[in-house]
Amino acid sequence: LGEKVLMNKKRLLGILLSITLILGLTPGICMTARADGPYNIWIAGVQVTDTNKNNVIEGIAGTSGVVSYNPDNNTLTLNNANITYDSSTSAAIQIGNIGNDLTIKLEGNNNIRHNENDSLWYGIRSSGTNITIIGSSSDSDLLTVSCDYGVCTASGGIAIRNSKVTITSINHGLYSSSGKIIIENSIVNTTSTYSYGICSSANDIIIKNGNVTATGASTGINTKT
């Protein structure tokens, strides 16, 4: 009887080990829970986490609408979002290196504004991450940015697709230090008081089926300086 019980225990253990191995090798099944962020993205000075990702700006003074983040597809959605920020944070949307490209999806009318005319305040700033600003239509999905610097990336490119983007800035309006700037099926208007409206310092600016107006202190559009 003792040997029979021991054999049954060994058989049960073998079955459990087999199930564990199968689950571990099956695509889409994870044996460990994903830890709460935080993610390398800040909105109005608040870091995105799994706790606040459904609406990062909820309860933040000077904001309204919804800004949500989906870490599964690296998409930040602005849904009729209004973000007014001050000198306590350097950018309305700050993106670090998240390991993948980031999509910023526009829904409705979205506005980013700095309430002081100081230097070094960014509307959207990315370091090491390509960003794509995308909507479903340039008639309905809008982004307006009024800051010292508009939309800028370091070590990353910028793409704008199917949307309308208006930038009023003191320094660079739409700027990439090393990546391409691509504007496709979109309306883009940039006005810079002291610098370029659109500038890619080391790469190309590509416009496909776009309506682009760029005004700068010296040059509206500048590339490969």
C-alpha cells in the first residue's frame, strides 16, 4: 500500500510539472504578474503608473479631459485634454526611453499651454523615443501647443498623421535633433518667434499629402544643418 501511495504521489507531481511547463511555453500566457509601472512618461509632472494610467491628469489643477496610457501597445491617448502647466515641471508631456516607439493618439480637441513666458518649457519632449502623433481625421482630431518649445525629440523622430497640429512657440516649434520628421495626411501650422518653425538637425523632413505652414525668425523649415 505504501509503495502504491508513493507512486501516485510521483505521478501527481509529474502531471503538475508538465502543466507548469506547458503554461510557461504557451504564447500569451505569463506565469508572473506584471509589476505596477511606473512608466518613463510624465504628464504635467505626474509619472504614469498602473494606478493612474486610465486618466493621468485626473485631479491635477489646470487640466481637464482625459489622458490615458496603454502599456500593452505603448499608446498615450489625449481625449479632449487641456493641460496648462507652470514652472514646477519642464514639459506638459515628458517621455524618456520606454524601449519602444510611442504613439500619441488624438481624440477631439486637445490643448497644451504653458502659463509663463519663461525659457526651456516644452509642450511635448521626448528623449530616446520615436513618437507618432495620430488622429482619425485632420478635421476632428486636433492638437494645439503654446509653449517655449513645441514638440521636440532628442535621439528620436517625429511623425504626424491624420491630424491637425498647431504650434506657437518662442524657440523651435517642431524639432528633432537626429531623427526624421514625417507629416502625412495632416495639417500642420507652426510659428516660432526666435527660431525655426520646423527643424530636423541631422535628418530629413518628409511631407506626404500634407498642408504645412511654417514660420520662423530666420527660416520656416530647416533640415540637415
